[in-house]
Amino acid sequence: MSRINTNVQSLIAQRVLGSNNFSLNKSLERLSTGLRINRGKDDPAGLIASENLRSEKASLNAAINNAERADQVANIAEGGLQEVSGLLTELQGLITNTANTAGLSTQEKAANQLQIDSILQTIDRISSSTSFQGKKLLNGNLNYTATNVNGGVTDFSVNGAKLTTGGTIDVNAIVTTSAQRAGLVLSTGGALDLAGSSSSFTIEITGSLGSRELSFASGTTDAAIAAAINTFTDVTGVEASSPSSGIILSSSEFGSNSFVTVRVVNDAGISGTGVGIYNLTADDYGTPDSSSSVAYNSTAAGNGIRDTGQDIVATINGISATADGKTARVNTDFLDVSITFDDATAQARASVAAFTIDGGGADFQLAGQVDIAGKVSIGIADVATRKLGNTTLGYLSDLANGRSKNVVDGNLTAAQKVVNEAIDQVSSLRGRLGAFQKNNVGATIRSLSVSLENTTAAESTIRDADFATETAALTRNQILVSASTNILALANQQPQAALQLLG
């Protein structure tokens, strides 16, 4: 059958040629862009998955940059703290040097005080000048702010707290077991009644700081014995008091690291009603436990009677706290606080609304997902001299000229305790920053880098072109286009055969 008006074979060839040209153009586009998916119609589901993975990649890259920035901030803060630490060490040496009063002139003491004043000023200058892009790091700018501080809280620190935008955290503690000093009672009947006028009642008093052996003659009163023991409190860590009856020996500090030991070296035939060594009752620290009497001439007394203090047991916001004396601390991902209670609060089993955290701190976004779980918070305390120390011992600024702990005419023992506390605080802050850099930042960068690699690989698998496959398809499509073109030419020539029928 021969037709002129309608060339069906030509139409078929045109259709096939168009299809082959479309496939050829797609192969050329994929090879030129390197992408398998260039528009939604190429693979709608694949495009959606690819765009989601691209979004995750952008977030991961930003989180890695944030972590690297956090590391830089911590490095700058650490540099300032390292200088403060060195100055505190120098300050420690000056105090010890000045304590050598017999070997120093008044002018040398004054010169040492000038050095101390200079050190204090330098610490304050470092505190106020250490910054990152204008943001002060060591002046308390990145410390947490707290309100509604309970009167039973003497000191507290907020090392980390995750606050929602505009939110606050109420810090509540429940004391379940009280903190206690170590304590023993020496009962002498009011005054020593020894077997002979020349006999000496000799005891060895030992505490967490050291021990001393003391001897007393017959007739020595409880008040005189207590006063003698107190002259060595700085050496032994044991304090003595003489209420209506007996001598109460107690450790200077609270907690399981404190203890009091009494060893009777020579009882000297002491006599009297109820004399001996007693423990204190569990419910009333000032009352002897009458059932715990140990005679002075007993083997147990000769070996030494010992009592150990007790750490506070508490929960903070429902988390069991670690304790040291009157100080309780919790350290979780959402809250890291340390609270020191006063004597009355630490010894009473009760609930304490400690304080409210209402802002501050340094927040770093170290995850791609922006939420509270992906945020790491750390508090950097003020290291100015008026802040280093505590309410019990005093503050570093008290060492300045004319203040109570200056080295010219002040209390050097108290001054050294303040410096020791300041060194501990700065070292602790440096340790926290170091742990933040090593564990939080370092581990985060490594983890995010692996996530970024895997996400990029997944996105590449979906979206990128496989050049081996596409070059093979290109060759095939080129051949098909060429063949289709030739066939179309033949199909267009076929109607001419009808002219032969017209003769």
C-alpha cells in the first residue's frame, strides 16, 4: 500500500528520533554537570532526600565551625588563667618569705607588700582584659547569674546549666544526712585528780593536720586544758571547748577527711566520778554518749580512741550529690552546681531552696540540630581578686596593703589559706576548661566530621552521576540518534515510489 498524504513510517521515525534525542540530551546534561538529578522530574523522591541531606551537611559544617570557635575561646581563657596561676604561685612564695619575721627588716616586708599589691593589680587587669572579639572572658561576663540565694548557703558555684530562652532553673537541695565534725569528750571531773602531785597526765592529740603530745599536772582545770589544746589548733586541726562539764574535742572542718584521735600516754592514776573518754551522741553533737565511756587506763585508750567526721548526704534537683564536708555537688549534662551550706543548714535534715539560676553562662551550639540537647553550656567565673576565695576564709583582695591579711602586720596564716583556696579555684577552672576542650569540643569535632563524611557519601550516592554508566548511555544514545536519523531519511523517500504508478 502506498500513500502520499500520510507517511506513517516517517511519523514513527520522528517519534523514535525525538525520544533518542531526549535521552542523548539527558546524558549530555548529566555528564556536563556531574549530577544524576538536575531537576525535580529527574527523580522526585531522590531530589527530596538529596535536599534533606544537603541541609544536614550545612548544619554539620556550621556545628564543626562552632566547635572550632569554642576551642579558640577556651584557649584564650586558658592563656589568661595560666598567667593568673603563675602569679598566685609567686604570691604564695612571697607570703612564706615574709613569714620569716626574724630574718626580715621592716623595709623588706614593705617591699614584699609592694610586690603583692602589684600582683593583685595584675590579676585584676588580666581578669578585665582577657577577651575574644571584645567579649570579656574572665571578668564574670560568662558566669551564671543567680537570685533568691538562701541564707543557709555560704558559697556556691554554677559550672554549667542549660537554660531555655528566657528560662530559669530553681536549684533545690534536700539534706538527707547531716554533715558532722569529728568529736570526742574528755571527762576529768572538772579538774585533774592525779595519784601524785608530781605526776603528769599525758595525752596525744591528733587531727587531720598533725599531732601534739601535751602533759598536765594535777589540779589543772578543763578550761586550762582546752586552752592549751587550742594553742596547737593550726598544727593539729583539733579545737577544744569546755562547757559545763568535760572537754569537747572537735575537728576544725566537717567531713570524712577530718578526724580526732586521743591517745593516753600516761593516765597518772587519774580518778574521779565518770572520768574517761566519750563519744558524742548522734542526735546532739554537744552531748556525750554516756554508754561509750572508755577508761583512761584501758588498753583502748593507750592505743588511741578515734572519731571521724561525716560528709553531708544530699540530693540536688533530684540527683544524688557527691559531697565533701558541707559541700554538695551534682554534675549532669543539664546542671553542674556546687553548694556549700552553713553549719546549721548542713546539720539539719531538711529541704533547702538554694537559689535560682536566671541567666548567664557561655553557650556553644555543638550539634547540627538547634535544641537544648545540642547545646553545651559552661560557666567561667570571675577571677578578680575580690572573687577568689570564699566567705569563710576571706578573699584575695584582703592581702592588699592596709587590709586584714597584708604581710606587714596582717594574719599571714589566714593569708596563705586564702591563696591556697584561690589556687584551687583557678586550677579547678582551668581543669574544667581543659576537660571541655578535650571531651566536649574535641570529641564533638571528631564525631561531627564522621557524620559529615557519611552524610556527604549518602547525598553523593543519590544525586551524583555515575560517569561509567552515563558514558555508556551516551554512546548508545548517539548510535540510536544516528540510526533514527538515517531511518527517517529513508521513510521520507518512501512516498516517491508512488510516482512510478503514474507511469
